[in-house]
Amino acid sequence: MTAARQKLTSAARAGAISAEVVVSVGVAFGFLAWSSTIDVDPMDRRGQVSGLAALQFRFAVLAAVLVVAMLVARRLLAPAHRYHVGRIGCAAVAGLATSLVAGGIAVALDGTRTSLWAGGGDYEWILDWTAKLWAGQEISDHYPPVVFWLIGAWGRLTGQEHLFALKDLQLAGTALFGPAAYLSWRLVLRPVWAVAIGVLAMLPLIEPVKPYPQITLVMLLPVLVKFLSVLRSADRLSPRRALVSGLLAGVGFGLLFLLYSGWYVWCAGGMVLACAFLAPWRRGWRPALLLGGAAVASFLAVGWVHLRGLLAPTGGTSDDYFYFDTDTEPTYIAMWRNDRPADVGPVWPPIGELGGVGVFTLLLAAGLGVAIVLGWRHSIVIAAGACATSAWFLRMWLASEQWETQTVRLYPRTTAVVLYCLLVLTGFGVMLAIRHWRRRLYGGETRRPAAPVGLLLIPVLFVLASAGSATANRYMPDERVDHAGYFAWIAQTKPYPDGRCSRWGVAHGCVPRSERQPAD
């Protein structure tokens, strides 16, 4: 192959990747913008149902148009171009996946400029630190700084107060869950499986109130998988390629670390051991060390602004926040609800069918078994397994000490890590099983052509529509304090800093400051 042909191939590859990024992000923000035109009273249950149904109708219209367009394009285009149609279609599905949830949050916040939680809870000090940082004052460096940069920069760009800018970032962050998962998993998976595994696995982790921690986890695992796969083949890398690959990996790890660093604690031990065992020490120790050293060096260069705060003697905070999840049976990871019980009932976790273990957990165990049997040497199985195992050991160790130390040390957050890894492993096990079945049934010269990608995406779109509606419904305004909908209720009923109320808040308990009776 000539140098000109290689250059053309690289350019075409870059163009295809750029197209996936643009389509995925563009569809996410486009559907979110369309959702903002829905006009209902989100404080009334009939208005909420009407809004959810309007979102579903628009989602169905776009999904149908997308599937038909993919089928027509497959029919008319040459075989060489069909793969690119599939890439674009899968990228669009990823954008639709979580923009549906973001659209639901836009409906829940219709008529108010305030963000979910209205600046309460953790956002009290996050907004305070953001104001100090952008006022030129020094703040603590033990918390990842990207959130402060984003809130301040968007507020300055749009001329909004930080509290109002936060609403835009919550909506955008929620919409970007799907594209973030899809584009990250495209590092190691083909388009259809990046949707079927990466996007579906992240559905339980969508958190509109604080989207940036979970987006970090969704992206971190595939980046770890990619790094591990490159490290395992380091003996085939030239010194220059090893150096560049290590630098890029370290920068990626560093940027995610600055977005949210907590997941590194749970995953680091397992990944370090996996890298140590799988690096080609006998036949490629020099490029392996060069790759790893460059990754560590660039990670420290990017992440030091936050890492130095964590390593300082006063860098950590004493976590003594005991909530419902800290009283949960410690092996239960089938459902992660953050710190909101949301009317879970008198028995939690729910009593399972087999020795107290529910069907969902049994399916995860079965998926894990299939992944191990068919792909125990694959980097996805090793990386996800290492992260889940590391998080599991730390979870049990920290939970076992909570009585003695009277601290939580954030161990319930390992639920998200273990659940996400098991979902990924189950999806990967299904992928391997389908490939194994097709090879056995249609192997050799008579292999049956695969179904059109457009048709394969129909069941995925159905799951995404159902999950998106269920997730958005949880965050519809609700005056119950322990309900996830309370975040939107507060946003609608709490007066703005200038004393005014939201459009719908006055009818549901918000009293403008100018109309309040003076205190006795």
C-alpha cells in the first residue's frame, strides 16, 4: 500500500469517526431542544403523563424515520457503504437513548430557570466554591475541579447566575450519557455492540441531578479495556508508538480523573494487578515499560492539580453520612438508587426467588459465566472482572469497619461499579454466544448474511424508549422528600435569588419574597 493510499485511508477513518461524534451529539441535543417545546404543567400528574407521552411519540417518530432510512440506504447503496450507514445509525440511536431522559427532565423543569435540587445539598458548596474560584479566590483541591470550571465558564458565556447555568449543564450532561457511552465503547467494539452493550449497560447509572460522576464511570471502563488490550500487545509496538499510545492514554485517564476521581479508588487495585500479570514481560518488557511509564507521567501531568489535594494529609473528608443504602444487605447490587429510597417498600432489598437472590442477579451471574467460558482471555472480560473484583473487596472491607470507625467512606458507590461491570460482562457474553452460535450454524462458505442493522436496532430502541420513560418519570416533580421527584419539586417551588417564583410554582406553594408577611 502506497503512502498516499495510507494517508487517504487514515483521513477516511478520521472522517467516519467524526461523523459518528457529530451525529450522536447532534441527535442528543436536537431531541433535547425539541423536547423543550412541550408545554404542560409538570406539577400536575396529568401534565406529567401528557409530557411523557409526548416525548414517547416524538421518540417513536424519530426511531421509525431512522430505521426506515437505514433500510432504504442499505437497499440503494453499494455494499462497501453499508457499514458506514450502520455506524451513523448506531450513533444516532446512542444520541436518542439519553436525550429522551434529558427531555423528561426538561419537561419536569418547564417554567423554572432553576436546576434540579435548586442549589441544595452538595450543590450548596459546589456553587460556593465555583463562585470563589471564578472570583480569583483559592479553593480546596481535594474535589475534581472540572465541574467548577464548567459551571463558571457556562455562566460567564451565557450571562447567567451559576444556579441557572447549572440547569443547562444538568440537561446537557444527561443527554450526553448515551453518546459518551457509545463513543467510548467504540474504542473496542463494533457499532451495533457498542449500543447493545455499552449504551444498554449504562441505563441504570443515569443521574440527572449530578450527571458527571456516572458519565466518568461509563467512559472509564472502555478506556481501561483499550489500554489493557494495547499493553498486552506492547511487544508489537515500536518505541515511538508505545510512547505516543502511553501519552494519549495518560491524558485520557487524567481528564476523566479531573471530571470525577472516585471510581479510580474502586478500580485501581484490580487494574494494576491485571496490567502486571498481562504485560508481555518476556518478549516486550521495554515497550511495555515505555507505554506504562508514559501513561503514568502524562496522567500525573494532567491530574496533579487534583491528585495533590487527595494526597495531602487534609485532602480527604470524613464520610459519616449513613443513609438507607448503608443498612442494605451488603451483597445486594442489583439496583443502584443513589441515596434516594424512592418508596422501595418495607422490605429492601426485595426477597429473591433462589436463596434470597432475585432473577435479575441470577441472569447477571449466568451472563458472567458465559463471558468467562467463551472469552476468559479477552481484555473486556479481564478489565471488567478486575474492576468488579477490586470494588467488591473494598466494599466488604469498608462496610465491615463501619461499626468500628462510624464512617461510611463512600462504600455504597461500589454498587454502581459492580453492577455496571456485570452488565457489560453479560452483554459481552451474549455477543460471544451469538458469534459462537452463528459459526456453528452457518460456518464456512454458506454463512448466512447478518440481518440489516436497522432491524437489529428495533428491540434496542424499544428497551431505550421504555427505560428512558421510566427514568424520566422518577424525576417528575413530587413533594415527598425521599422521592427522586423532590429535586424537581424544589426547583419549581423555591423562589429565585431575586424573590420571584417559577411559572408553575405559584400555584403549588411558591410564595414570591415580596408577598411574604414580615416576621414578628
